[in-house]
Amino acid sequence: MEQRLANCWRLTVNEKKFIESALLSDVRVDGRGPLDYRKLNIKFGKNDGSAEVQLGETRVMSYVSAQLVQPYRDRPNEGTLSIFTEFSPMADPSFEPGRPGESAVELGRIIDRGLRESRAIDTESLCILSAKLVWAIRVDIHILDNAGNLVDAANIAALASLLTFRRPECSLGGEDGQQVVVHPPEVREPLPLIIHHLPVAVTFGYFSNENLVVLDPTYHEEAVMTGRMTATLNANGDVCAIQKPGGQEISHRVIMHCLRLAHVKAGDMTAKIKDAVEKHNTERALQKIKRHSSSVAVDVCGTTASLGGKQNQSDGDKEGSRLDQLKLKDETKSMECDATSSAQVQSNKKDGSSKNFVGGPSSWDPYSDCVNSDLLKASLASRGHSTPSKKKDSRRETKPEEPQNEVKIDSAPMDTALTSGQSNEGKTLKDAVKPKHKRKKKKGSSNNAN
Amino acid sequence: MESKLSGSATNLVDQLVYPGDVVLDLSSMTNQTIKLGGGLRQDSDVISVMKAGRLRFSKPNKYWVESSQKRYVPHAEDSVLGIVVDSRSDNFLVDIKGPAIAFLPVLAFEGGTRRNIPKFEVGALLYVRVVKANPGMNPELSCTDASGKAGEFGALKEGYMFECSTGLSRMLLSSPTCPVLDTLGKKLSFEIAVGLNGRVWVNASSPSTTIIVANALINSEPLSGVQQKIMAEKLLQRVQ
């Protein structure tokens, strides 16, 4: 019994008194002001969808993965999102391995509620075959080091990893369009998730005097504080979730004040997360591996050179696929980094411009024209806005169109894609899903042209 | 390895040594008594290193290896900061960051009798001396020095305590005074109690002074003497 007592951190009476009395003079033990966050550092791993966040000394890692499953009966058209937390014993001596403790479950629930109830992740776009196959997105959060305020750090990690996650592209095939083909990332650029907004969690700590409020409490402050509240808001000021697990009573005036503070902090945090993700994406784009296209001299006029084996494509860049959001008539395998201007991208996106697709020169050199990073950036930036709306329209697109497209694709004038600066992956479910009225026309027209 | 062999090991004192290094060749020294401290071991004719760290020597014949870690291994005659965990009829249970909880007999105070047993609440911070520390047993503490006087031992009131590595504690206790304490002491008035177990208590008249001192000490660990001075001066300038 005495042996067990030896290994945990203890709070002294001196520390408790000191932390509270220091707060009365508006100073915190690490020198911060009561409303300052600690230094935030977001790092990304080599895999898509893996992020590590360091908030002061607190470290949290998050990993996103996806699996095809059957949807729930009552939501046949939606994919699912689930959050799992793992409180590793190396983070804190009080964490025990095995079943998640109360705080682990609570942390998972706060993050889950913030993402799910505010519908931050678009789950309808995760549906492949209604009532049969949908994507189940799973976010695993690992706590690596507990130095206080795990909720905020874990939330940021979850958001960062969801923003950089890419899921494989699927297409429907077979005679009745019921067979789903999942394309490996070497063959087709994987797609990002559709995220409408970023719900950021902001945690407040209250001490015995209710007017003493601190943001981002450290480990010691958490041991001393008497009440806690986590507010999840997005940069627009929408409150996504509030969690107040017992503790000291707080008047509504203080709560409103805290929500206002949280709004400001959420804006800051969103900007930081987006910056970090953007930097990561640009780096990723720059490291793209070139994909070789097996069909070299392809006539735009639809020579059905069956690129059957997409496998011929060498590892394309998984990175460049941001552009896949742009309508592609065909999949271009070679996403190179320099490309057309972003303006073009924008316009392309908007009119689903296949009009830029013109019968390409048969002596197309895959390495001369490339997609450039500006393009990628622009697409990434604008994609957030334009794609969702497009998605809505495109739902009405006919799925049956897919099979035809499949056939067409291959021949696809990759060069055209290139010249238009569009990125690859034309035909996939995504296309069917995206608003491709124009695409359809274009396809029609190009078919006619052929 | 051969080059490290030396009769007197003077070239290795105060150097970084690693497990397996041979620091003394006994065959060349006769009729000498050498005392070995932690981290060294005798292997028939040679003394070899067991723990990575710096080799230290103190006259006339003591050698040991010093390294800095977060864990504390209790040794006799160390002054440490302990936190009261529980009180029993005959001793207090005090946590000193070691592998086992230490016992502080209720009578181990100056003028301590059964009538005037001090009352410590759970979480009280004490400055105590380790009397006995045998491996596998709970260490024994005392609030008096070897002669029975209280000295500075006892409960520490107010102030703020932070934890650090054993290396930082030793540096803060070294003489001459380490540069960071010197520089801070010139401008601020504060008192500190340093425990060899990696706990430091700071007290000053205002909370902000305490916080400045505590942060300066924590940040001074990886710095050299000159860097410490510069860091402390910059901090003081920023504050005043």
C-alpha cells in the first residue's frame, strides 16, 4: 500500500494557495496572463490524416482512417464519424491502460459532439451506394503527454488530421452500376473530406472566486481549480457544444462573458490551424511524385485507348489531388507541380470548364505542362466554398453516367486536363456527385466531336 | 578503451563517462583506500563505470559518477523537500520522490516529546534530512540535523514549490553560488529551499517576484554560467 503511494504527483498546500493568490494579481505560474494560450505547434505525419499537436507541454496525436461499411438503417445516405481516445500511461502516471477512464470518455464525447452535432463533416458525401456502402471515418486520438488542457489540444489535433485526411476514390462499375471499385492511391489521387467549418474547443478553469477565470489551464492549475467549462465554437461565432461537468456554480453573466472570449479564441485558433494545414499541403504538393501515364499520344477525340490498367500509372502524387475537386473530364495521371494560374483554376472550377479541353496534341509531353502549386493552393482554398455547393447540384447528376465515363476516361486527353490546369481523376463517384452539369455537356460535346 | 585506462584517472575526472569505461587501474595503485560512490564498480583490478554521467572526485579519495535525472534515489545525509501524505501514530508518511515513501518519526524534531507532536496536514511541505536510506526499505527522515538542532528543517509556509531534475538541484546548491541565483539576488529579495530530490521552494514578498524567480531557475538548467547571467539579466530588465 505504501509502495503505491510513492509514485504519483502530489499537490502541496503551498502551491494551491499560491496559484490562487497569484491569480488575484492576474499572473499565472508560467508567466502567462489569465487569458493567454500556451504556444501551439501543429505537426503532420507522413501519412494523410495524421497530426500531432503540442500545446505548451501537452502533446496529443490524432490519426484518421476510413473504412467501407454498411450504413445505419435510419441513415442510409450518410457516412459515419467516430472518435476514439486513448489515454496512454506514458502521458500521466494516473492513466491506467485498458478501459478508458471517465476523463477519456468525456474528452471523446466533447470532441464528438463538437463535430457531429454541428455537422462540421459532410457525411452525405461519404455515401457510395445508398443503403449499401458508406465510408466510416474513424478518428483515433492518442494522448502522449498530459500537461493540462487535453480537450483543447485533442480537438485541434482531430481537426488538423481531418483536414489533411484523404480517402481513396471510388467509382461505380459493373452493368448495373452497383459494383464499387476502390482505387488505390497510386492509381487515383485520394480525396479530402468535406469540412464545412472548424469547431474549436476552448476550456475555462474557475477558481474558488468565480471571477477568477483562466484559459488553457496547466496540469497544476487543473488540480487546483474548482470548476471547468469547455465551449466549442467556430470562427463564425456559432456555439457547437458546451460542456460543464459539475464543479463550482457559475452565474450566467460569467458564462456569456466566457462564450464571447471563446469566440475570439476560436477565431485565432481556426486561423492557426488553417495556416498549418495550408503549409503542409503546399509542402506535400511540392513533394508529389510524378505519375507516368501509360497512354502517351492520346487523341482527345476519344480514342478509346483503354488505360485499363491504371496500375500502369506509377505512383502519382497523392498530394496534388487537391485539384481533383476541379472537374476533370478524365483522370490525368501526371500531376506535376507547376500549373496554370489560379485564376484559371477558379474559372475552371466555376464552369466546370471542359471547354478548355480541346482536342489535345497527340504529341503530348506529360512533363512539360504541369499543375502548379498556386493552382493547388487556390483550389484548396476555394474548394471549401465552391465544392459543397457544387456537390449539392451534382447529386442530381445521373449515376448511370458513371459507367460511360469510366470507359471514356482513359483515353482522356490528359493533356487537355493539363493545359486547363485541372487535376486528375475525372470519373468517379465524385463526379457523379459533383455538380457537373457542364461536365455532362462537355462530355457530350467532346463525344460528339469525336 | 585502452586510452581511457589511467593509473590515477585524473584525466577523466569531471569528464563525461559512459558505462563500461575504465577509470582506475588498481594494479598500479597500492596501499591506497579509495571510496567509490554511485555509478562506479570494482571489477577485480579495475574500477569501471556503471552509469553515464560526469566523473567526480573529492579529496582525499572519493570517486563517484554524477548524472541528472528526474528520479531521486535517496541517500543518507541528503536534505530534501518532502510532502506529507499521511500521519500514523509513530511517524508521518512523507513523499520524497523516491521509489518508496519515507517515514518521519513524530519525535524527530528539536525538543520533540510525546506531548508536543507537530500537526501536519496532508500536503504540507517539509524540509527534511534523510537519516537512513537502504535499498528496499522505506527511508527514514528527520527534522533535525545530526546534533539534534532544528536548523532550517521543518515545515515551509507560503511560497511556491516546483519540481526539477536532480542535476538542477545540485547546481543550485553548488558553491560558489551559481550565476543565476547571484544575478537574481542582486535585484530581487527572495528565499529558496533546494531539495536534492529535485524539488525547489521559492518564497518572495509578491507573487510576481516568486514567479519570476521560479521561471528563471527552471530555465537555467541547460545554460552555462555566462548564459545564465545573461538570461537572468534580460528577465529582470523585462520586468522592471
